[in-house]
Amino acid sequence: MDKKKLAKQMGVIALVIVLFAGLDIGIYRLFIKRVISHHSPGMQKMSVEVGNYVPFTGSENVFSVKDADKLEGDIPVIDGAAALLPVYAGFVESIYPESSVIYNGETYDAASAMHYTNTRGAYKDIVDGNADIIICAAPSDEQLQYAKDNGVELELVPVGSDAFVFIVNAGNPVDNITIDQIRGIYSGKITNWKELGGKNIPIAAMRRNKNSGSQTALEKIMGDIPIKPDYTALFGSPIGFSFRYYVTGMLGEGGVKILTINGIEPTPETIADGSYPVAGNIYAVYRKGETNENVKKAIDFMLSPQGQKIVEQSGYIPLSQ
Amino acid sequence: MKDKTFIAILAIIMVIGIGVTAGLMIHGYNLWKEISIVEMIANWG
């Protein structure tokens, strides 16, 4: 009798151990294994290291001009999108006094005239008065509403452009996509790569946080078509989106492939001549009625031949092209 | 095995199991937060 009871108890203990082991192995394989290599030395190199784009450090990633007039007096606080960090780091190095940039090795000091808070933070900061100029893609409807609710009108001055690109894993055989197919994928009508001439694998339609620059760009492509949440995303082969230079320049394009859209590759030429269908402006954004004259001076510099050269050298498309 | 001993062993296993599961989920969530969409696609064919 005791032996039977003991066997039963041992069986229960073994079952509980096996169930936990199965659950934990499942969590590891599904959630962790897919991103763990991000922390390998190879993937670390792909991360956007803010420290590589700090002005006045002699960084080879920051392009600036030496003979531009420096701003004096009330130095405007500048901020912007991750993808555009090289551009405004170049502007800052060209016309800001070196003493106005305070970088502590990991982040910019609150007292620094250059910040880096990404698109969502930058649009909030310009409305709240924590930044005076931001360099970003177009704002989302929600960001415009936030400005309106706070009685702030934003002026958007185009200072360059770049392509919005769709990316897949380098091993995905699909090379091209159409705008209608993009709308089909993100509205949930197209769910398998075989519908695009690829393998019989579900499409994991990845998206970004609301109000990020690239998510706003996707919403503009979708128009009135609602973006459907993809609950099966973990099990498919992914498609994602970003800005061209963020993929090719800042992240080195390792392991990903940019799709042509309607057969057009996003090159400086096709973006400049408008043949690539989803190019978008880069804006210098400031508050309407801004009284700090240095804001106008800074934007005038961005639009000048010197400023446009920085846009081009940083990997984006200048206005003059 | 006495019932009390059995329950105690089971409780210890449950506590360890739930702890490991929660730890893995927190670790996984932290990794996912850090990775960009481009890196994710590069990793995840």
C-alpha cells in the first residue's frame, strides 16, 4: 500500500517537473532563442550606438563643415529621430558651440543643447518646450492633435528626404512587393508568403509603436484601411519596415534584404526623381511664433548648400537633387 | 512518504518552477524591448 502511494506521489512530482520543463523550454525556443543572438558580438555591431554620433568627438560618422558661422547666445535645443541622428549631429557640429553639447558617455545631459529622445519623445518635447528644433519624419495625427491640445502650432520645413523601405530576412526568396500587397498584408488579407511567390510560410507582419516615425509612414500608406493586429506573428517569417538609411547605413544591412516596390529599388536617384513610390521628407520642426532668432539661423543653415551637403554626406537625399 | 513531506516537496518544486518561468519571461521581455525591427528580422528568418 505504501509502495503504491509512494509511486503515485513520485509520479505527481515527476509530472510537475516535466510540465515546468516543457513550459520553460517552449518559452526559451519561442521568445528568447530568436533574439538571443542580438547580444552576440556580431549583432552588437548592428545596434545604433549613440556614442558613434556624438558631435565634437572626431567621429568619422558625423559629417560637418568647418567654416560655418557658430550660433551665439540662446542656443536652441535640438532633438530628433534615431534614423536621423547622423544628420542633426552634423548640423550641431557645424554651427553649435562645442561647450553646448554635454554627453556623459551614455546619454546627453539635460543641460545639453543636443538631445536624443527618438521621434515619439522629440515631438512631445517640442510641444512641451523641452526642445526648440527637432529633425524627424512627418508627425502622426495623434502628435498633431497633442500639439493642438496644448495650443502649439508646428512649422515643418523639409530639409531632405529618404525612402520608406520594407525589409525581409536575407534568406526570404521574395524580392519585390507592390503597394497593394503591402496594404493586403497589414490589413490581414494576405497572410502567407506563397501568395507573393514565396515559400508556404505565414507572414509575420511586424509593426512598431504608435507615433514612431516609421509606424506613421506605414499609416500614411494604408490610408483609411485599418492595420490589423497580427496575432500569429511569432510563427511566421517576418516583414518589417524602416527608413532606407537606417537599414543600409546605420545598421549595415546585416541579415536583411530591402524589397523593391513595384519593381523600383530605393536609390538616391529613384528617391530624388520620385519614381520610388514611398519616399518621404525629413523635416526640421519648430514652434510657430518662435522668438529665438537662432532657430531661424539654424534652419537657414540646414537649407544652405553647406547644410544640404551634410544631409547628402550623412546618407540622405538633399533637397537640391 | 508522509503527506506533509510530499506537499512540502511539491511546494518547493512549484516555487522553483514558477520562479524559473517568471525569470525566463522577464528576461525574454527585456531582450525583445531592446531589439530593433531590423535586427529582429535579421535574426528571425
